[in-house]
Amino acid sequence: MLWGGNLISIRIGVDSVPPLWSAFWRMALGVFFVTAWALRRGVVIWPPQRERWPLFILSLLFTVQIALLNSGTALTSPGFGVVILNSYAVFANITGHFFPGMEKPINRARALGLALSIAGMVVLTFGQSASKLAPNPMAGNALLVLSALLLGVRQVYTRWLVQHIEPTRTVVWQIAGSVPLFLAMAAASEPPVHGHLTREAVIAILYQGAIVAGICFIIWAELLKRHAAGTLSMFAFLVPITGIALSSVFFDEPLRITLLAGGVLVLGGVYIVTRD
């Protein structure tokens, strides 16, 4: 449910703080929490030489994925965006198919699930008209599809990395490595704020950094030590449902038929793909 508020907080924040600056402040705050957690667990933070290039690639994937997420969210509604982003499991399965041992083979049932989710993403991408909340929904939804694609690729790549690298170190460095990258991109392309900095934007960025990039990552990692990943993945279905509900509360976003139809297709496909 906390993750479901991520796109809501991003949409609130980018109205005052541009997308790349929002990402920079979020990650600068989040890295404090995950580093403190890693040190408390006694994990060696500084990577040996052999790990630095793979971790740099991870942080680069992470940076581009979050940049697309924030930029897309500024152009479309959070209700549509949260469903599109949570189709990443589809892309993780397609990517993992080409890396033996990373994901299960694509059989007929899983192919059906992938097809349903892709159909749902098409409905969501093209099924929204422009509005004050969604000034350019076509472009925004397309950017979120690309973000979901990179999130799926990053999931597979991370799973491969943790076979060779301490998992906590991958969490720390995917965020830490993104901070200077976001700072450089933001400083080169965006003003620090639009107009004046609002209290709502500050609260939204604090939520993204402390809750989503910090506490949610930590809780998820701790849960993975106690429960099977397949069992936990079922709870991911709460993320788009919570996101749609919160978007309705914060932005009075109506439950359009295309949002409901696309959501059912995406979530149904993801369920077929991820179930044992």
C-alpha cells in the first residue's frame, strides 16, 4: 500500500519540482536510509574491484528507469501510470526467457498471460484523453511503458547480480550510484523548481525518499529473508489498486472504463505469469 502511493507522490512533487530534480532529492534521501540499514547489518559497503563495473551498470539502469518514471508521471494520470508500471513482471519474464535459470520457461499459459498484459498496456496507453491531470497522456504512458520495461530488465539483472554480490550492497549502490547521475542530468536540463517550492512538493519528495526509496526497500528485503518470493509477489497486486484509489482521493480522478478494462487485462496477465 505504501508503494501504491509512489506515483501519487511523484505527481504531486513534479508540479513544483521538475522530474529529474525530484529524483535527485528522493535518492539523496533514500541512500541515507539504506546505507544506515546496511551498516547496522554489518555489511561491507565499499565494493571490491570486480563488483564495481556490474554495480555501475545496475545504477545506470536504475537511473534511466526512474528518470522515465518521473518524466512520464508528469504527463499522465497516476491511476493509469501505476497500472502500466506494475506490468514490469511481463517484461521481466520476457527478458528472463533469454537468460537460462533466471525465469521459468514461457509455456502456453505464461504466453497467454503475457499477451493479456500487453493488450492491457495498449488499452491504457491509448485509452486516455488529455486533461489538466494528464496534459500529454500518450507521451506519458509511452514513457511509463519504457520505464516498466527497464524495471523488468533490472529485476532480472539484479537477480543475476545477487548470485555473485552481497544483496544488500546491490540495494545501496543502485541508489548511491544514481545520485551524482541525477544531479548532473538535472543541473544540465531543468530549473530547480517551477515557480515557488510548495509544502506539498516537499512532503511528496520526503515520502518518496524516506518511505519508498528507504523503508519500503528495507522491509521488502527483510521479508524476502523469511518468505518465498512467489508468495510475496502476490501482494504486489495491492500496488495498482491502492494507487488507483489514492489517485481518486487526491486528484478526483474518475474510474474510466479504459482504466478498469486495461487494469483487469494487465493484472490478470501478471497473475497468470507469476503464479506457481
